[in-house]
Amino acid sequence: MIAYRRFRNTDPPALADVWNESHASRSSYPVRTPALLERWIFSKPYFDPEGLIVAVDTQAEGRVVGYILAGFGPNAELNALDYSQGVICLLAIRPAYRRRGIARELVHRAEEYLLRLGATTLRAGPRWPYCPFGFGLYGGTNCPGFLASDPGADPLFRKLGYAPAGTTSVFHKRLDSPLAVVDTRFQLLRRRYETVVIRSAVPPTWWHECVWGTLEPVEFRLTDKLADHFLAARALVWELEGYGWRWGLPAAGVLDIQVREDLRGQGLGKFLMVQVLRFLQEQYFGVCEVQAADTQPELTGLCRALGMEQVDYGTTYIKDARQALPLLGEEARGATPWASASVGSRSPEEAVEPAAAGEPGRRDVQR
């Protein structure tokens, strides 16, 4: 018998165990202590225990066998939550309990939670800016959606009525050999622009601060020596410590790279990235990751120009809340939201469980 309930304060050790059993691909890394869950999930100002739904086996002394985490995206100003944008961020099932319909039931219950708090759009797979949870634990440098290296997520969400709404390519650059990036523009750029490294970048918005948590990325800047050191381009980099353990090499990721609009097309982005890669080499990093959304063709081109290899891609999914509205019917008729449910056999097309997928709640959070 599988029962479903909200998160309890005693759950983190069991959730860490489920995470470690469920996430064996390159998309994540082992959670060696529940403190990592505190850092990247429970410490968020908008964390709501109702949005973290846990599946337990009542015939195994209430053993936690899976969970799902759902939350809400930000408003356009990135200074408060937008409860119309619901996001399923993480989903995990112990391998021994897959193909029993547990993932399907967890998704339905997460949808019910999001709809109850006002969601009109349902998303699955966190991608910026709709990424209240997942950053730091899943996906690598940023939030790319659910990765192809977790093959169970795509068929599950498609069967549940979600449609792909965007992809993100994941690129890697190995740093264990000399860089061989040549561009005739670099000589002139080197004369005019200076590279400045700021060890602790300040989050630009409330939403960045919430998503990043205690992360303090390093900021690389190109400043114009002939124009009073005016900022021309910038890149944010952070150490992917846990992922490096999984990938077998010390790793760093480029969170963001920006070039002033009137200076684009002159090679500044490429020049700045070469400075970043050389800096990482000097610090003995073995791999650098960059993620490029399908809405960023220039960044994809830059990654290829730097000789980066695409190693994965992520997909985010979307569903009109009107398709899920019947889920509220049973509760509206007086059903208990957290009643136990017995999960029996399902049809073959329903028996698809992803290795991974993620949580919020409703509060008037703003800054």
C-alpha cells in the first residue's frame, strides 16, 4: 500500500536516500548529507511543506519511496512570486518501486496543489526564470529542464498531457590540454580591454538571490581602458563541486555571459570566455560547462566556436491548467487531500517512471 502525505521535518535523511538511489546519471550528484537539501530547498523563503509531497510504503513501516517538489515562478520584475506559474521541479522514485504508477500519482497531486493556489499554467522541468527549486542539486550549471540523460521524464510528462516548451543544450570544454582558440581580433581587444575578476558577485534581483541561495559566483568583467573602464562584457562563474565528483574532474560552470548590445559582433564574448577558461585552467579545473537555451543561438554559436562539446540537453514542458482542472473536482466534493491511496497495476503506457524530476507554496513573498 502506497500512501501520500506532505513533507515532515523528520523526512530529510530519507529524502536524501531516495535522491541517491534515484539519481545515478550525470544530471546530479550524491547528496552525502541532508544539509545540502537544507541549503538548496528548505532554506528558500517561499518553501512550503505542502508542495513537497512524499510517497511512503505503509507495509514497510512507512518507508519513503518517492517524492515530488512543486513551486511557483517569479513575476516579470523578479521581485515576487507569480502564483499563476506553477512548476514541477523535482521528482524521484526508488528504483525498486518504479512501474507502479507512483510517479503518475505524485504528478497529479502536485498539479492539484499548484491549481489550488492559483496556477493557470503548469510547467515541468525547471528552467530560468521558472526554477524555484532544483538549482544547485540537479542539472549542472543552471536549470536546463529535465535532461535527456534522465530518459524516464520525457515519456512520463508527455503521457500526462505536457508538451515540450523549450530545450537547453549543455556544453563541456575539457581543460586538461592547452587551449587552442585563435581569433585575429584578440590582439586589438587585448590592447583596449582589461579583464577584472570580482570574487563575490552580488545577485542582481530578489529572484536571483532566492535561486542562488548562499552561492557567491565569481564575476569576470571586460572594461574599456580607453573609456574610463566602462563595462563592456561580463560573465558569472561558479564551482560545480558536487558535479565534479560525479564527472570525475574538478568542474566550473558559466552561469551567465553578457556583452553590451552596441559592442556585439566584435568578438568580445569569445575573448572574455577565453580569459575565463585560462583562469580556470590555472586553478586546476578539469572541465567548464555552459548551458545555452534554444532562445540563445548566439551563445550556442559561441560554445561551438570555443570547441565545446555538447554532452546533454534539457527540456522544459508546459500544460494548460484547464487540462488539469478535473483534479480539483474530488477535493471540492469533500475528499481529504492527503488520504492514503493504494496503487495497483497500471497499463504499460502508464508504467513509466523518471529517475528525476523537484517544490513551493503560497505566501506573499516579495522584496
